Amino acid sequence: MAALNFKHALFCAFITLLISYPILGFNLEAKGINVTIVGADTTTILGVLLAAVVVFLFQLFRDQIMGRVGDLRSLTAGKPKEPMAENRRAKIESWVLTGIVVLALFWPFFMSRGAVDLATLVLIYIMLALGLNVVVGLAGLLDLGYVAFYAVGAYTFALLSQYLGVSFWVALPIGALLAAAFGLVLGFPVLRLRGDYLAIVTLGFGEIIRILLNNWTTLTGGPNGIGGIPDPTLFGMEFGRRVKEEGNTSFHETFGIAYSGEHKVIFLYLIALVLAVFTALVIRRFMRMPVGRAWEALREDEIAARSLGLSRTAVKLSAFTIGAFFAGFAGTVFASKQGFISPESFVFLESAIILAIVVLGGMGSQIGVVLAAIAVTILPELAREFSEYRMLIFGAAMVLMMVWRPQGLMPMRRIHIELKKQE
Amino acid sequence: MLEVKNLSMRFGGLLAVDQVSLDVKEREIVSIIGPNGAGKTTVFNCMSGFYKPTGGKILFEGQEVQGKPDYKISRLGMVRTFQHVRLFGQMTVVENLLVAQHRHLNTNLLAGLIGTPNYRERERKSLDRAAYWLDRVGLLELANREAGNLAYGQQRRLEIARCMVTEPKMLMLDEPAAGLNPAETKDLNQLIVSLKEDYDVSVVLIEHDMSLVMDISDRINVINQGRPLASGTPEEIRQNDDVIKAYLGEA
């Protein structure tokens, strides 16, 4: 056993050297038109060697270390305490959640503009992740092109406002419905596919939408994007310093307060908050309705679900459509927040991040997904100085999660249903 | 009630089912027996719409159902269980029963979102029906457990309960006694008989447990290598030379 460990550790250390030395140990320097290879300074080489030693030691004592980690987990997660009565817990939970939402309502008035802006972005990601949670977490359909529906929502608003002068509030339902229609259209051809095959087709669909937006220059402006997307208005009151559109009034004049750029940011935040709460409540309701149970039944066992009279077509399409609907919501808010959109915002990485949020949070679990959305959006902002290593940190976090909590931050909990005793 | 005429199913060069006929009357328990690989489950798969038979007719209450999609057949009132239990493992026991009642539920999304009185009433009814059947198969205490965590015998019973909440006219059980101990088999025996007696359900049964088959069947069909070998009452089957030969091998 020990010999085997030693061999394995040696091998891992060697691989570390093999990979990191050529990458870090040599630098390319341009001399005139020629490029020469220069060895790195001693500190870098020492660093590489040190890393190899660390890997070696870790692999050598891996069992002991991971054993400790296991102990740690039993300390934090597996407390053998009596579970609370179901109805009491539900009551406490709903109070706490209401408290958090109320807090979130007043919070922006005391915070800096940057923080509120970031919070709006978090809320947009929450909406996206909650929507994708329906498709991936509940219905079990791996969708790698979710960002396409986000793009549809955003571009719908941008184009409508540019060509027809439609306002945010009119565009919001249109964007969501159009995204839902795209979900329906995509749903049809992929009905028969499962797992990996489905993932590839949806991935392709996401790329098609992005490339279409990029190349249809006459309509979408291509890579230049669309700018000048209007901000939302509050009952015809604009938040800019000057009123842009005929018939509107401006917010600060109506209320007789001094103009401040923060008003607009806070208003957008509040809209995003209301929509995110709306999304969460509607999906929560769906989960307790027949359609939600049908999604899960199809995920668990498609053959059994069909044998009980569930139509695969209807169930899968409903999941796709509803998921896409909320992505359209998020897209419209995003377009309004940025004021400018281009295909750059809807690359595959976005899909991957949203999927990562769902997986990190715990498939199917709404609270988990919200927490993960906050973590995944805010952490990179906090670690701006390490921006070069963002993806590295991201990857490391994923690996750690898989070791500690493979089922996600907050695994989905079943809804407890009281049954009356039958006579 | 159910009439299967000259059913054939061909997979490429293999004729898995060849000219099998079968009829089931109301409130009758009909068994299909035969050696392993005889094509019993294939007959089931054709009847429940999982396969599209390559020949023959299946009439359910006078309506041709061969080749219809599986979920439509199930909505007509022909519901089946599986040889290997197929529950929705991560859902709770009671959720398993609620999913099965979807065709009785108002599936209108808006009505559910708002929670109209009509929707609530239906939801309450389906909960009551679930509770009734859980009580009937002795799983009421476990209603909020995850179905995948139940003991094997309990999973079998839950699967039957899940079929019964759909209020079927005909139940197709594929080896329901497989993996059960003698006591559980006895319970199952009583349950199946009571389904017929008390709930007016016809039962088609595939089973290897001969004591169970002989005990409760009204009629038995024997299939061997895809072809019908014999059919008749349990007594007739017991004395049929061909059947004995197929089961025990030629002496």
C-alpha cells in the first residue's frame, strides 16, 4: 500500500513538473525579428519545484488528509439532531425569506452605486439560474445553449426600442414570450434526444443564435451591437437628467428632489428584485403543481412516466418553454441595465456559468441556486486583483464542491405532504 | 374486454412473438406463462404501446389500439407495471401517486398558478385517493419517504398502487412476485384477487411463481418460443402434456 502510494505520488509530482516547467520556466523574448527562448529566473524555477514537492507530499499522505476532511464534513453537515417538525420549519423558512426580501428592498438606499449595480447583475443571474433550474434541475434536460433565450429577450427589447420605440414595460412581456416561443421551437427537434446528445444540440442552438446576431448586420448591427436602449420608466417618469421622450416627465422634477444618477440604478435594482422574486414564486408554485411533478417524473424514469399516461412531448416542451420564458425576462432587464448589447454578451461561457450556478447550488433547489448565483457573481468581483486567475479559482471551487458536497450547496428537499387518515 | 388476435412482433430476423392470441373478459385474471425468453414481456410491450407490433390486432373495448402511443393507451385504462420496478426514485411515495393521477387533474397552468377552487378541489381529491391506496397497500406511514429508499417488497406494492390510482380498467402485471418472500407473495396474492373482486379490474399477469399463478388465475395462456402453446383453466394447463414438456424438458 505504502509503496503504491509512493509510486503514485512520484508520478503526480513528475506530471506537475512536466506540465508547469515548460509553461512557466521558459519565456519568449523578441530580439529584432527573431524570438529566442530565455530560461526563467531562479524564483520561478524554485516555485515550480516547490509546487511539485507539495503535490508529492499531498499524494503521499492523501489518505490521511482526505480522512481528516471527511471528519470535518461529519462535523459540519451530519449533525445528528432531531429534524424540526415540518410545518414549523416551513413557517420559519417563509418568515426568514420574507425578511430577506424586505431587507433587499431597502438595502440599496444605503449602499454605493457600484454595489447596487453589482446586485442588479446578481439578480439577473438569479433569474437565469432559476429558469435553467427548471430545465436542468427539475426536468433533467441538459441545456448548454440557455444563453440563446437570454439573447432573444435582450435583443427583442433592443430592436423593438430601436425600430418601434417600444418602452421597457411593453417589451418585457414581449421579450419573455418571444424567448418562450424560441424555447418551444427548439424543444420540438430535441424531444427524442437525451443526455449528451441533447447537450450538443442545445449547444449548437446557442451558437446559432449568437452567430446569427453577429452576422445579420443590417438588423442587429452585428458585432457593433445596439446602443441607446432606453431605461425603464416609472409611470411615464424618466430617470435621466433631461426628458428624452415627448410626454414623459422626469422623476426628480416630479418629486422636487435634486437629480442623482443613483435613482436610476436603484430603480433598475428594484425592478430586477421584483422580477426575480416573481420568477422564484412562480417556479416554486409550478414545482408543486402537476406540471412540476411531471417534469421530475420524466427525469426519474421516462418509461414509467409514459406508462402512466404522461405525454413526453407536452412535459418536455413545457419545461423548455417555461425555462426560456424567464431567460427572456432576464434578457430584457439586462439590455435595459447595460443600455448597450452586442453578441459578445451571449457567448457560450455565459451558458456554462449559469449551468455552474445550478449545479453548485444543488439541482432543483431554489434557495441553493440563489446562494450559488450570489457567490458565483460576487466572488470574481471581489477578487478583481487576481483577475488573471479567475478561471483557475472558479475551477478549483468546482473541484472542491464536488469533493465536499457533490449534491450542491443546498440539495433539493422534498415537499412534505400531510395526508389525512382514511376511514 | 381485451382481444389480442394473431399478434406478431419481429425484430429484424428474430420473430419474438408469433401469432399469439389472447382474450380477457371483464373481472378476470388471465396469466401468461412460459419459459424465460418465451416472449411474454414482448407481448406486454406490444399491448402497452412500447412496441409497435409487426402483425395482428389488439382490441381494447372494441377499439384498435395496436401502434398507438403508450401514453394514450394508458389513458384508455390499460396500465402496466414493470419486471424491474420503475418508480420515480427521488420523489416521495405520495408524489409517485400524484404524478400518476395527472389525467384526472386539471393541467391548465393558469388555473394552478392562481389556485382556482376547481383546481384545489381536484388536487384534494387526488390526495385523498393517494392516501386511500397507500392505506390499502400498507404504506401510509411511509408517505413522505423517498420511493427509492423503500424495501423491495414495498416498492412492488407502491408500483401497483401507482397503477391503481389511475383508475384503470385493466392492469398488466409483469412478474409482480419476483424477488418477494413467501409471506409477501401471499399478501400479493390477496391484493390481486381483491383488485378483481372489489375494484372490478381485469388483470393480465406474467409470472413464474406457479403457486401464485395456479391459485388466482381464471385462465392461463402458455407461450413457448414466441408461439402459443396452450390455453385454458389452471386445471387443464396442469395436465397438458405439451406444457409439461416445455417446462420440464422432454423425458
